Amino acid sequence: MTYSSKPLHLSIAYKLCNESTREKLEHPLLAILESVHETGSISQAAKHLGRSYRYVWGELKHWELELNTDLIVWGRTSKGVRLTPQALAFLSEIAKAHVDLEREIALIKNRVEQCIAVLKTAPNTPSMAIKRPFMPTFSVNDAF
């Protein structure tokens, strides 16, 4: 069985603000894998994420079942844990997706700045009451 048995949903949202925002894909699995890879330890990853060992271990097991693949080389050793080649390849592909995302965000920011520039350069005219946005209103006496 492959992961394709369940649909993947991706939600992208943006907001206009003056503060800098995070521009990366976020998912609990990504954070856990990155932290385990950096620390080489589930307990250290849990501390780094502000979670319990049990939570991180449970999430790893959950996603291994959900994705039908091994993410961690399991076993008790003094050398800690390491990610499987599949998990490392996954993180590598996510890094590529982040590069793509940065490019797309730059394009969107540029386009939104153009939209805002239209507002700033529009002549000041008295506002007209519009009952429905962008829809003309007609009375009974209007002829077509």
C-alpha cells in the first residue's frame, strides 16, 4: 500500500503585514525529522521541540504507518538514532520545495506590491455607494 490511498491536502495562506513572516512549509513531521537529524536523538529532539519523548516517538511511529515506510533506523545503541535513506531523501526534496516556495513568494509579493501601488496612485474621487461589490445595480425603471 502506498500513501496515495489517502489524498494529500496542502493549504497555503498569506497575510499582509509589516512584520517579517516565516516562509517555509510547516508540518509536525518535518519539524520532528529535522530535529532528530540535527540532534541524533529522539529525546534531544523532543526537548528541542518542547515536546515529550513519548509524543515524538508516537508521531514517528504514526507517520511510519501512515506513509508505509521507515523513517528512523530503530534500535537501542549508544550512537543514538538516525534517519533512514528515505527520510533523508524526503528532507532533501522538502529543501528543494522551499527554494521553489521562496521564488513563488517573491513573485506574489511583487504582484501584491503592484496591486497596492494601484491604490496609492488612484485619483481621489468621492466614494460611490455600491450595494454589491463590482456588480451594477438596476432599478425597476432602468431599460436594458
